[in-house]
Amino acid sequence: MKKVQFLVAALFTVLICTAAVAHDFSEADAAFALREDSSTIAKTRGLYEQALNSSASKEDLLHAVERLGKLAYYEGELLLSQDDSSKRKQIFSKCLEYVENINPAKIGKSENYFYWKTSCLALWGRAAGMISAAVRLGELKDNMKQGLEFNTDYAGGGMHRVVATIHLRASWLSGLQDYEKALVQINEAAQKGPEYFNVYVVKAEILKALDRGNEALVVLETAKRELEKLIRAKQLPVNLGPESKIFLNQIKAALRN
């Protein structure tokens, strides 16, 4: 009887200790929801950084890195000017550091890792310049390949969206710019994640590069109409509100050009 009681007590203690390890993201997630106010981004980043420690669970690490990656993309790619290379390079370099917390060697393979590693590496390379990017070209290609082979459902076909953008815009990386490949990938992305409206900006840019301007115009006009309808109905995709508003501005800008 005493042995049974001891085992029950031990199990209860383990459960309590395990529960105590789980990170409380309530404050960080609340702050993340306010990222449209760019003055909150630094504080929000710091809150998620607190979860990146040796005792964090796999689930906590995945959540923290995902949110840190989204903050990096929002600030570095959507808010900052493309001309602000120094600041953008700094942001995406830090993003790459965050991603190593979910390296497959540490927690096993995850679609999160390949998506954010490929995204932040490509964006870092674009900011860092051709020579710096060329040094990590093999690493980028390897992550593109592994990400597409692993699981592309994450972030609404995110790997397809990222790879399409690389094939479209990577004129500064030898052998990666390929408009036909870009079109195949962006169509996959649009099918898996139509709520990510930047997919239509990229698709239109690809179609224009392929001298299919009329098709690009239809894509942009349709996307603009649908996104404006969602905004009026206050039905923007969960966790994509601020980004979607910027995507609408990008769509409008593309229609003017």
C-alpha cells in the first residue's frame, strides 16, 4: 500500500513539474496582436525570446520561433524600405539565429524549420548582397529542396510561396531565377493558402515576367476585390490582419504600374 502511495505521489510530482515547464505566452500573444503599431514590435520580440531557453518544450520552441519569424517578416519585409539594407540584414540575421532553436538536430524535423530557415535566409541574402548571399547558396538550395519534400501545408503552402518568390526575384543568385518554376510553385501556394494575399502579388509579377500581362491584371483585380470585401466584413484571416492590409496596398500599387 505504501509503495502504491509513493508511486502516485511521485507521478503527481512529475506532472506538476512538467506543467511548470510550459511557457505562458498570454502576454506575448496579446502583444503580437498589436504589431500593427510598430512601436510594440521590440517589446513583443523580447517576450517571445524569453521562451527560448534550454528547458523549453518542443511545442513552446515552435510557437516562439514562428512568432519571431512572423515579426521579422512583418518588420523587415513589409514595413522597412528595401533600400534599408543594413537594418533588414540585421533583422533577418537575428531571425536565422532564432530558427536554430528548432534545428532538426535538436528537436527533430518540422515544417516550421524549413519554412523559416528558407524565408529568413533568402531575405537575409537579398539584404546582404550578391557576394554574401552566394556564400550560402548551397545552404539555401538544400533547405528549399528539403522543405518541399517534407510538408508544404504549413503557413498555407508557405514553402511553395517562398520558393516561388526566390525563383522570381533571385536574379542575384546564380541558377535560381526561373519564371516557369516560379509559376508552378505559386499556383501550388495559391491552392493551399488562398488567404495569404501576397501570393497574388507574386503571381502577377511572375505572369508579367512571362509577358502575360493581361492575366496578371485579372489576378490583381480579383484579389483586390476579394480582399476589400473581407476587410469591409471584418473577416480577415486570423493572425494575418496587419499583413493583409499591407498586401492590399501592394496589390493596388501593382495595378497602378
